[in-house]
Amino acid sequence: MKRIAVTYENGNVFQHFGHTEQFKVYEVEDGKIIKSEIVGSDGKGHGALAGLLGDNGIDVLICGGIGGGAQAALQDHGIELCAGASGNADEAVEAYLRGELVNTGANCNHHGEGHSCGDHEGHCGDHEEHCGDHEGHGCGHCGGNDSGITGKNVGKTCRTHYRGTFNDGTQFDSSYDRGEPLEFVCGAGMMIRGFDAAVANMEVGEVVDVHLMPSEAYGEADPRAIFQVEIDEMPGAESVFVGQQVYLQSTSGQPFPVKVVAKDEKTVTFDANHEMAGKELNFRIELVEVL
């Protein structure tokens, strides 16, 4: 018997693990679903949610967007992760049972949980495509653990509210709108570098405004991350459309998100740059709590 939980909302895979209010839990036997039920989320933050799943005997979590801290919490409870799913929850579980669901691991929610890579409409990774040497351009601008950032909050779990805007004032994300602060370990590479650096020496209750150049955010757009593939060489490519975001698979077998930017009768052109690459970003950050 295996128990599979899916972040759930109105029949679909809910895209933000840390904010899910419900899980749909499936009991599976001999590769078939024999029972399902809706379970309420009674914890806040990824640690509490991971504990809730562990207490309910969950073996596998299927979700959309998820961060590195939540992934680690799930591992601590021995729960297998399959992130990057979208669409109908029942169909996602069936795809998992057929071995067709691609796990993206911790995916791009690094400036806040409103822009996860799980918010995509298709998964070319279901067809096991290989994209040559274009490895990891999709989510690779978020830094690592050796950030070189110093400050009294580095290494500590911080909870912040923030509002992100472009230079024209257009808002692209806001934790205030979601009603819950963002939780992350400062300096651990879970956030873009400029955000981490801003929080590193903040006092609880302090509010700061920061303007980040691309080098402090998601980097400049890399022309080498735009590549063309013959449709005949990629099963499933005939069904993609311009503007769609899908997952491909690198030569090392790691799935990564790309956007379809052009298509003709013979070829498809993909862009593996992060959607925020090349953009200047503005944040108003409020440090709510240091745990």
C-alpha cells in the first residue's frame, strides 16, 4: 500500500506547497488508486506541512512549486517528492503511477512563491527529450550556498513580507497579497543574491527598499540558452505551441523548464532563460521574524 498526497485546490494541483490549504490523499495498491480523500492543512510553513504529511503516513508528495527548505523537510520525513506538476490532480497521480511524471526538485520560487516553475501548462519531459548541452539554464540564476554574503542574519531562518515591482511600477509578486510572510534561510542560496544581501543585516520590524540590477537577481539573458530542435527528433514536440512553457531533459537526465518562442513545420525554438533574466527588480522588504 502506498499513500500519495497532492497539493490540492478545486480539482487541480495547487502550485505553492507552503500555502496549500488542502491535500488530496490517494491510497494506491498494485499500481491502482483504490481510495482518495481530502485532508485539510493544519500547519503553517513548510516544516509543519512536511510533519503533517509524515504523521499521515504519506510516501509521495506531488506538487507544483516548492523551495529547497521544504524539499529538505520532506526528505527528513522520508517522503518522495515529485515537483513541477500542474493541471488535474487525479491525472497527475495517474501519470506518476505510469512513470510519466517528471520531478523538477526545488524549483524557481526564489524571489517569493508567486513564480514557481510548476506553473506551466505542459511537460515535454514526459517524452524523455534530450536537449544537448543546454543544461540547467532555466533555474540556475539563484545562486548557491557559497554566496559570500555576511551579516547577523546569515544562516538563520527569516520570515519576510515583500512586494516586488518592475521599474515602471508594475507589481510582479507580493507576500502581502497572499497574507503570509515568506520563510527562508538567509544566505543559503534559497533567494536571489540581492534579496539575501538586503535581509542579512536587517532588524526585526525594519522595512527597506532595494533596487536590484540583473547581476543581483536572475542574471542577464544568455543567447546560448535559446536553441532549436528538429520536431522529428523530439517525440511530443509536434503538440507544443508558441508561448507554452514545458520541461525538457538535459543530457544528465535533469529536467529543466523552457519556453517555446518559435515553431514552424520542421523545428521548435526553445528559450531556457529564466523569465526574469535581464530585468531590474525592486523590492520593499519587511523583516517580520528571525527564528
